[in-house]
Amino acid sequence: MQQVKDTIIDARKQVKRLLLAVLALTVVCSMVIAFPDQSYAATTVKCTARPNSDSGNDVQGAKETRITWEMQFAPEESITKLSLTLPQGSSCSTENAAISTISGADNMTRTELDAAFVVQGETITATLSEPAPAGSYVRFVIYGVFFPVEGGDMVCVGNATLANGSTVEISDIPAIPVKANDPVEAFAEEINNMEWAKAWNSNKFLNLFLNPGLLVRSFPIVLKGFLMSLGIVLVSFPCAIPLGLGLALMRLSKRRILRGLAGLYVNVVRGTPLFLQIYVAFFGLPLAGISLPNFPLGVIVLCLNSAAYMCEIFRAGILSIPKGQFEAASSLGMRYGQTMLFVIFPQMVKRVVPTLTSEFILLYKDTSLLAAVGVMEVILYAKSIVATTGSITPYIVAACFYLVITIPLAKVAIILENKLALTDGGMASSSDAGTKKKKSRNLFGFGKKQQANKPMPPSDEVGITGEPLKKAISPDELDSL
């Protein structure tokens, strides 16, 4: 009997517990219905910033960018106000700001919403004139955004006001990685904010070709490509000199095989474009199983190409030496190798130095062709900046890096050519030319008038030019000397 009572008591306790659990569940459900979860109010699809770096896809601080914030609202939610708070130290503008809804199966139908934009500190708020459709996919675009100069992960916070007056916080916005702004970028931005720079950039042509701020920003970036180009030519040019000299000696050889091989190489290399040779090396060799890094492969291609031109330069220099030099060396008992090394080469070097200087200039400019195969030289760095900015200014910077090498070397080549011409007697100085001109004018009587009171020497002591003839030295005078 007692056991039955205990069972009934336990059953009552379990029923009470069950009723309490049901009651608690009912209260929880009522609270969920009365106070919906705020995180369900809207789901951020993406929040990104437009890259503002001159190279790459980076976002830099203290430099203007644009934020695009997209979110999906619940089917029963309609918003009337939307705000986004940027990190501390950031700023934005209401100019060109826009809010729209995106619909359609492919999310390609955009409908602009009429809204008033207000900026207070780091917060920009868009107040809609009419509530947006319930369950809308909303895009909020903000221009004129400047993140702090020190960079970092920028976390934004959003808020939405629904049609029923409730406000929900949107806290699932992903952080935007921002890189610290270097001093060059800060200086360029400061220049662009100056009044004279704004007036300069207001001209479309000047802004396109000579943007002051972009000119400053492009310099350190294109400088990397300049060092690459200079490194390639400084390695390939010295390597091409012995190869070209060897080919020149082969072309001057008495053996037909050597002359034929050297002639074939020179004709093929000089008869085909360097651009084609670069393509064959960079795309043909990998297909044959030969893979080399870009730098050494670029050096090899330019070296082999320049050697063919140097061959003709050296050959012309050797052939310009009079044959009497060979005969004089042979009469002294010198062998062919000794004659070339100690007699011909020293004279030949003086004659070919100006032409080799011009070849160095051409080789340096030809490094620009390597941009077509991905070698990061001057042109490719400039091209990457142009692709992100839409300005031609980086190409002007690249041109300056070429001119800083080519103009001085061209001047050096002219000086060397003039010195060589004076040494060989092929060109007289301007003073000598003036003296000769005066003498020729005197020869035909157009020069200085003859003085009337100056006695004329006897006819047998006067030469054809009217100048007195010098007497021959007697043996006694020769002995006294």
C-alpha cells in the first residue's frame, strides 16, 4: 500500500516538472516573438573598400577610397534609415553617396532609393524618403573615405532603423585590411591638396600627362624597374663584348667554316626582331623543358643579340687599321696573335668606343621589350600604375628614367667621336678651319689688304702664294745646330 502511494507522489512530481518545462518553453517562445533576435535583422553580404594603391590591390590609409556595403534584410523587415560608423580617425563625404536595392534572379536589377545623407564625425547616415521594400537586398556606397594613416584592420559598425521604429545593430561587418601609408604617399597626397595642384589638375591634359601627386608616387615604384633594367644591361653588355670579338675574329678568319658559322649567326640574329627572339626564349625553352628565371634569361637573350651587332663593330674597327701596321709588326718578327693583341686591338678599341657607347644606349632601351614577357622592368611597373590610375603620368616618369641614361651617354659618344676624328686627322678644330679659310681667301686676294709701303721681295724669292720663300740651311749652319 505504501509503495503505491510513493509511486503516485513521484508521478505527480514528474507531471509538475513537465508542466513547469512547458510553461518555461512557452515564455521563451513568447519573448522570441515579442523581441526578435537583432542579429537576424540583417545579414552583411560584403563590405569592401576600393584599392587605392598605385600598384596591387591594397587599400592604404590617408588616401581616398570608396566603401561598398551590401546586406540582406529579413522578409518582414523594411528599413527607413541606415547608418555606418567608420573606425576612429576616419572620415567620409556625402558627395556621390548612394543607396539602392538590388533584385532579380541574377542580382543585376538596381533601383536607386531617394535618401538624404548626413555625416556626423565618423558616422554617415542615409534617411530614406520612403521605406524600402521588405526583405530588400540593399547596397550602400560611400565615397571620399579616408582611413587612418597608420592602417590596420578597420572594423565598421552599422545600424538600421525599421519601419516599425525599432533600431537594430548590424555587427557582422567584416574588417577591411588597410596598409599604413608611407611618407611618399603622404607627401603626394599633400601635394594634390594644394591649391596650385588642384588648379593644375583641373586641366584635363595636364592631369592626364603630368599629375604632380602621381608623379611623386610613381617615382619610387618605377625606380624598382629602373634598377632591374640597369642590372640586366650592365650584366649583358660586358658579356656580349668577348662574344662579339670572337665572332669578329671568326669572320676575319681564313677558314671558310669559321667565317660561315659566324656569318650565319650574325645574319640570323640581325635579320630577325629582338621581340621575336625574346618570345622564342621565354616561351619556347619552357616547352623544351628548360626553365630559367626571368632575370638570367633576359640577360642571355640581350647578350646574344648584342653580340651580333658588336661583331660587325669590331670587324669594322679591325679592317679600319692600315695594312701597313700588320706588315710592320710582321717585319719585327711578331706572330699573328701578338700583332692583334699589342698592335691592332689598342688602335681598334679607340675607334670602336663611340660606336659601343651607342650600342649600350640601344641595348638599354631594348630592355623595355622584356615587359611583354613579364619581366618587371621600367615599362611594366609604369604600366601597372597606369592600369590602376588611368593616367599617363607614370609613362612620363619611365621616359625620364630612360633619358637620364641615354642623354649623357649620347653626349659622351659625340665627344669621343670628335676626339677620334681629331686624332686621326679626319676633322680639324674650328680654329684650324678658320685659319685655313683665311689662308685660302688670301690666296685669291680676298683677304687682308697688302700694305702699300711694305717692300716686295724679289720675284725669285716669292712663292706662288706671295709669301717669302725660306732659304735652305747651309751645311755650316746645320753643323752649328
